[in-house]
Amino acid sequence: MILKHKKKIIIFVILFLILVFFPTFTFKIRDDNFKVVNNSIAELTKVKIGGVDQCIMMRGVNEDNPIILFLHGGPGYPFISYARRFQSQLEQNFVVVNWDQRGSGKSYRANIDENSMNQEQLEQDTIELIDYLCDRFNKEKIYIVGHSWGTVLGIETIQNAPEKIIAYIGIGQVVDDIEGEKLSYDYVLEKATKENNQKALKELKEIGKPPYKNSKKDTFVQREWLKKYGGYELEVKTVHEIIKGVLLSPEYSWFDGVRFIRGNLFSIETLFVNREKADFREKYKEFDVPVYFCAGRYDYNTPSALVEEYYNIIKAPKKNFYWFENSAHEPHLAEEEKFAGIMMKIYEETK
């Protein structure tokens, strides 16, 4: 009996270690007969960027297709753990690249220099990764898709290195941090007042109107109520997707899930609190590359009204604005088919 009990413990420990530390990968792209598609790419790998190992995932039916680089939000809210679930249509016509940015997710390490966690370094990392992708796939230019915080990197990249970019697509575009926070706060306050939600009204009164005294803590309080009142996400709950991705997808181990949490907190403490609070309406009004904005009708995390205002004042070789009527801050997930269709339209306009 004792031996059987020990064997069960050993088996449990082995299975637990496998689940936590198993080598991660991404599924090959296969046809209807379950054969790997010729010239397809499905790769999860580390690349040295800015002197630090960082994780990227590259997937596409044909590696000769144009490249889309996704810049995730947060900071510290990477996409690789659940990206495959929402990008299968894009993979038919593009090589889709997802990147866990410095200090995030699979790119988090406890020994990362905190002094390197700044916006300027992340901008340099972005351009270095673009150079790597162009060299790897023999391309001159790529598409950039930024989401939320990733739109800050995206806007800076198309200003600093327009010769490397075919077009830029901003989703949940950051325009003006301070003005955006004020609109977001007013939205939640209005909803709480109509509902006579005393708990919400008390907490909102305590933090006061933006700019917040305690940037991190007060923003989190407001965001919790924003989620309750539908200004952040509707159909797709990203926390649920992340949990499922960590537990079930081959791209993330359970240990990566721990790194996701630690990297998220680390990025908030370094990047989120200290990054530049720019008003792009004043900073950048002209671009040398085509610019497209995708806005959720119910987005009050980065309020879509500001994005539309910004769109109306910018000048670019080509530009367009797309409303997503059934979305908030994550229209590319909530309406993935529409987003894939828009990317094909953009490709036709810019190829």
C-alpha cells in the first residue's frame, strides 16, 4: 500500500511538472487531409531584440505573403496565449506575427533591467523586430497593427521609420491620455448615477476626476467600473481567453502563465506609470504611410470619439475609419471576420 501511494505521488509530481514546464510550440498549419501545407509557417521562437531574448509567434498559410506585426496592449498584456483562436482567417492571406514585448508574458525574466523598461526602448525594440522580419522573409516593408498601448508604439514607429511600413492599423487608438481618461471617467460616472450605484459613486468620488493622484491604483478602480458598464469589452472576455490559453494551448505553459502575471505587474510598475502622456493631436498630424483606424462603438477605454476626431485632422497618403458596431475596446476579437475583411481591403489598397 505504501509503495502504491508513493507511486501515485511520483506520477502526480511528474504530470504536474510536465504541465508546468512542457516545451511550448504552435500547431502546424494543415490542409483538409491533415497534411502540413507546403510553404506554410507556424513557428514559436525566441529572438534577441535589444539585447534581450523575446518571444514571437509567426503563422501563415504561405510564408511569401505580406507580414502583419501585431503590437499588443497593456503595457504587459500579451496576445500569444490566445491569438491563434482569433487569427485563422488572417493567416490565409498574411504571415501573422505576434510578439510578447520586453518584460511581458514569455518575454518576461526576473533579471530584466528595470531601467530598460521605458517607451524609448520599446520603440527601438519594435524597429529592430521589423528589421528582423524583413530580413527573415526577404521583405522591404510590413503592416503594423497596434492595439491600445500598442498604438502608441505604432504611431511612433510610422513616424520614425515610415520606409519600413506598408500601412498602419490602429485598434483602440490612444490619442490623448488625459482627455481620454476624463471621457472614460465621465462615462462611468453617468452610468453609475443613472443606476444610483452608491458603491461606484463613492469610489469614483474618492479617486476624483483625472488626472489621477495615484495613477496606477485610481485607474484600476475606474477600469473595474468601466468593465461593469460595458465600456471595455462586450462579447469577448480576454481574461477568460488568457486563462484558457495558459491552461490548454500549446503556446503557453503553466509557468508562462505565472510569467504573464508577473510581467503584467512589472510592466505596469515601469512602463504604464512612467510612459510619456502625449496628445497625438498636437504631436503628429501628418504621416507618410497609409493610416487606418478601427474603433468599437462602445469603447470608452480609449474613447472612440477622440479617435474619430484625430482621424479627421490627420493627413496621410491614404486613410480610412472603420466603426465596429458590436464592439468596445477589442473589435478585432469581438468581430474577427469583419476585421479580417478590412485587412484584405487595406491590402488591396496598398499592395
